Amino acid sequence: MPVCPGDIHTVPSMAASNEKPLTLLRRPQVEARTGLSRSAIYSKLHPNPKRPADYDPTFPRPVPIGVKAVGWLAHEVDGWIAAQVEKARKNRERNGKTQ
């Protein structure tokens, strides 16, 4: 089956067969889900002394899927997004701003 840049790939889980298969996202899908640019994604993955605030140790790590290819697990990306929303809401409440 040919692979297109917009495809989302599923990988069978090694666990019980009744679980949902793991879904791998390629970088363009991670960009679309998170709203981050390519450079922002990689800045979150690697500490940079010149821009320490960009590094985010909670950002999902990519999984190697080939010699020069990586993917991100969809559930990890979705979990990171949910954590960002929760963090923003807690900060809003802490600052006395409610909707």
C-alpha cells in the first residue's frame, strides 16, 4: 500500500486483540493537531540554552518507523493537548478569570 503524506497509519498493538490499534501520526498531522510549526515541535523535544522556555519534557517523543522516518502516537499527542488545555484553565482560574 503506498504511503501518502496525509495518511494516518495504524500499528497493531502487542497487547490483547480487543484493544484499539495504536495510531501513528506523521509530523504534518502533529502540526495540524497541536497548531505548532515544525520548528516549534522540535524545539519542544530538545533543550536549547539560548531558548530554555521552548523545551517541554512533557511533549510526546517521536517513535522511529524507518531509517529516516518518525511518527508520534496519536493518544500521546492527544493527551499532551488535553494537559495543555487543563493547565491553561487552571491558570485562568488562579488569575481570577472565569468564563
